Amino acid sequence: MKTRGKFVGCYDTPSNFRVDMQVKLVLWGPGLSGKTTFLRAIAKLYPHMIVAGPIELATSEGRTIWEDYLALQACYRHLSVTFHIYTTTGQRRFLHTREYVVGGADAILFVADSRGEQIKENKRSWEELTSILPPVPPPVLVAANKQDLPGVLSCEDVASILHVDEDIVYPTIAREAWGVDEAFKELVRSSLIGEMKPKTQY
């Protein structure tokens, strides 16, 4: 079941009474699939939780050249969790930077471009990701982005192309922040419990 919930930022909880946890989340996907836009949407949804960023490292054309970064902090009683959220560049020539950024991730969101003409690029990027995952991989979810465009692939189609269970694929429109909240909350949940959805395979 896809979860729902409410994030609460840290306010006046004294630091000497808190247990601090650090969580690394990474957004991966082909070039121009909407990873940076997705990160911006997260920032807009949780402005009260931002403790750093969003920071974007991009070319003059707006293409990410290393990574984007955003940090959110949430508190529950005496537990403080800081979510360090990174995007990877989708440009092919920066494979080594992607490997570096994704290292040590507690959960990964693959941002797929749902346009039919991007099937090949989605498959290439997915295969690249799965080829560098450790023997015991972190949870990986999928955002079928750009669902507002005509003739796009459905979540079922994207799941079939990537050979994963449809239950881990979330429809999103990052530029409108539509679907981002649900996908991000599930990413957070997965990172905290450290388990994959049933039947998921790479």
C-alpha cells in the first residue's frame, strides 16, 4: 500500500535531547527527465523543513553538471532526521560523477521520462544504475514523470519497460508538483525501513 503522512519540521527541540539521524536520498534518471524540477518541487512542498539549499550546479543551458542538493530536517519527539537529497546529472559523459553521488544512498528515486520517444534513454539509464548498485541494494522507486504530456507511457508501461513491479512506480508532473508529495513520502519511508517492495527485481 502506498503510504500517506505528514512531515513535521524541527522547531524548539533542544539539540542535547535529540537523537540525530542522517539519511541520503538520490534522484537518478536520464537527461532532462525532470530530476532538478522534482527537487525544486520538494523544496516548495516542505519550505519549513529546509536547512540547506536548494543548490543547483548547472551549465548556462540549465543542464546539471555535477549534482543538485537539498537538505530537509524532520523531528519526531526526540528523534531528528536530516534528509540529504541529491540529483545526479543525466548527461552520458558524467557517469563517474553519478557513481560518486549515488554512493552510500539509503534510497533512490529513478525519475523516468514518460514520453514514448525516451524509452531507449530510460532503459539505458536504468541499466546503468542497476549495474553499479551494491550486492545488497538500497530501496529503488520510480517516478513516471511528465504525465501531463500527450501520448505518454502509463505507470504500467514504465514498469514493464524497466522490468519492475508497478507498485513501485508513481505518476508525477514535477513542474506542477503533482504526485511529488506521495512519491517523496514513499521514498522517505523506504529509506527508513530499508526494504524493497514485493516482487521488485532489477
